[in-house]
Amino acid sequence: VFNPGAEDGLEGWTVTGGLEAVTGLGQLQPYTGNAFFAGGARDAESRASQDVSLGSFAVLIDEGRAEAHLGACLAAAYLAFPSGESRAEPYDESEVSFTFLSGEGAELWSSSSGKYDTLYWWPYRETVAVPRGTRSVRVTVAANRRTLIGGTRNDGAIDEVFLGVEARPVAHGRLGGNLLLNPGAESGSLDSWAIEGDFRRGANLARFFTDYLVPRSGDGMFMAYPSREAGDT
């Protein structure tokens, strides 16, 4: 991953929203180095992505002998009070995801840390078998301002994003990627699913009473809504 810890600002990343490279946020300091990614003051949802080529590993991948080591450190900025207690403000969340793509751009596999709001750095680590046909990995870091109750900035934080490839002595058993179409409701169309009742796609940061609903990973989720009676509005 190029510029994995925001040491060079946002260079190498395609940014959506107000994601920033910062040297500190509240009581939170970089996990390593002098900087990290943070959600910023502008948007409730911000993210950045970059595509990492695995073309040089093509033979190894197509033999089924490639493993990918994934990682990042995730946190939320926090406040420390005079009496000593700390709390996240305002319980914002961060996430990193890795999407394995074919040469034609088809999604073959994806892995995600899930969203976390820990008061200090939480290390996400995972090793996955690289599906045959993979030619690149889209790495995405995301921060979400979670609550409607308080707070003015997006305090999700990410540092030390990692992607590495290791050769296996024998082929793994993974023959391909996820066979389901639209498995996480990322696409607005649910045509690939047979829907019964008032079941639909919910978007990231959907309003739910006094708070936001945030998907466990990605930007979409399946949601069941109460069926409306005739005459209801």
C-alpha cells in the first residue's frame, strides 16, 4: 500500500468526503510515525481508496498459491476529563476493507475489519486466500460520524494500512469468489433477490430515531420496514 499511514498527506489515495491527514486528534496520537487518517470536520461520511496491482503475482495467484495478509489500526478520537475518565466523542467509527478484483474489474472476494469505535488503536489483522484470477486489490479506509446527538466532526481514525502477499507451499482450496449477487446490498437494486414484504436496501448513515444506522461493512445493508396499512402515510 502506498502511503499507508498518511505520512505523505493523502498522496496516492482517491478521497471522497472530508478525510484528512492529521498529526493528532483530541487525545489520540499516531499509532506509528507522525500522522494518521481522520474523518474530518466537513462530512459525516468520508473515505479514501487506492487500487494495488497484484499483476506481478499473477502466476502464483492462478496456481492458487497466494495468501494476502491484511491489516490496519482503527480508533476514534477521545476526550480525557480532569477526573481521569475518557470517552469517545461522539462514538464515531472507522473501517478498512479490501476488495479483490479480476483483470476485468469483477469483484472476486472482499474482507473488512468491520466498524470500530475503540478509544485507542485496535489492530485488525487477517490472512485470506487470494482467489484465482485476482489482478488487483481495492483498499478503502472509511470514517463515519455516528451520532445525531452531539459532536461536530468525524473522529474515526485509521493508521498503518497493510497489504502483503505470501506464497503458499501448496494450493489453497478456494476456487473463486463470492457466488452471491449483491450480497451486502451495496447495489441499490435488489433484483437478484426474491423479496417478500417491505424489505429493502438501507444506506450507510440511515436515520434511525435519534441515531444513525451504520452497516457492519461497506455502504449498504438489508433492512426490513414495517408494512404500511391501507391509508397510512
